[in-house]
Amino acid sequence: MHEVSVVSDMLNIVYENAESHNIKSINKIVLRIGEFTCINEGSIRFAFECLCKDTICENALLEVDRATGDELIIERIEGE
């Protein structure tokens, strides 16, 4: 299940950006996943829920937009 490593890497990017912009709490993360990535959305959501416990992303909404191609992009991070 490579989705766990995908979410772990994504969260590291989110944390780095949150720190550099002095964001204390993440409200929403918008992720775009291409259909050819072979990434299972249910597994992404499960890994996200597990890995966000006790972090600044714990109450964040994960919005997944499906796309054509093989892209995997963090489109937007919202926080305060």
C-alpha cells in the first residue's frame, strides 16, 4: 500500500509550508490525483486520517480531485 508513503510525503510538504508561513492549524488540503497513478482514494483517505492524528492537520478536510494523466499534486493548503 504505497498510499501511506504518498500521504507521509504530502504531509511533510504541508508541514514545511505551514512552518514557513507561520500557519498553526490546517483546515483543508486539496489534492489532485491522476487516474494513471494507481492510487486508491479510499486508501489515501485512511492513511490521511491515521497520519494526521495529533498534528496540525488533525481536523483538516482532505479534498481529492480526480484528473486524467499521472499527476499527483497538492493544489492548495488552507490554514490559519
